[in-house]
Amino acid sequence: MTKKPFSNEVDSEMDTIIGKDTLITGTIDVKGALRVDGTIKGKIICSDCVTVGATGMVEADIESNTAIVAGHMVGNVATTEKVELQAKCELEGDIKTKSLVIEQGAVFCGACNMKGGNRPDLGFLPPERKEKEEKKEGIFFGEKKN
């Protein structure tokens, strides 16, 4: 494992970099990690980590394993593992992920869905009712017990 050159994230090395003065319009499908320091308008599909650098401007939906946003983004983010919104980022769009990290100073305008695993959808029930529903379903720490 190596430390990514522009991130706190430890993972595989960066495979594709979109430079600061680059504009891409359309769908980008990347095998491996992607770093965006330029502008992308369209859709990003990535098998690893998408990093939107501080100078990055993304007007696109992202589908990836993980996503780190430090720049400006308008679009939805769907990851299988984690989304990290760094301190100076601006994200306008919805997030669907297992894990979400939002640093102080980040701006996020949208909805987040972190539903996953074997947990049933109990929504935003008051704590007393949620506890009652969990007991009724036999749920203990996110797993159903027989």
C-alpha cells in the first residue's frame, strides 16, 4: 500500500489524473483511481477512488468505490464504501454510501442515504419507537437474531 500523493487516504497509487486546465465533457469510465484537478461535465464511473482536488470542478454524477471531495461539485455521489468531504469543499447533490466523513468547513447541500447491510429501513423514527421496532424485529446491533 502506498500513500496517495494528494490525499490523506492510504490506498493504491493514482492511475488517472485530469489536470487543472483540462475540460472533459461526457462519461469517463476509469479502472483504478482517478484525481480531478480540472473540470468534468457528465458522468464518472470508477472502480477505485475518485478524488476531486481543491481546483477540481465536477458537474457530474459519480459512481465509485470511494470518493474524496476537496473542490467544487454539483451532482450525486454513489459509493460502495466511503465518501469524504474535506474542509473547503462544496457539494450540491445527494450521497449514497456506507460511510460518510464531513470535515468542519465543508459545505454539503443534499440528502444522504447510508442504508446498507442487513438493517431494515426504520427511517427517522423517534428513539423510543425505533427501539421498540428493533426489539419487535429481533434486531441487535444491526443484525437480525434468530
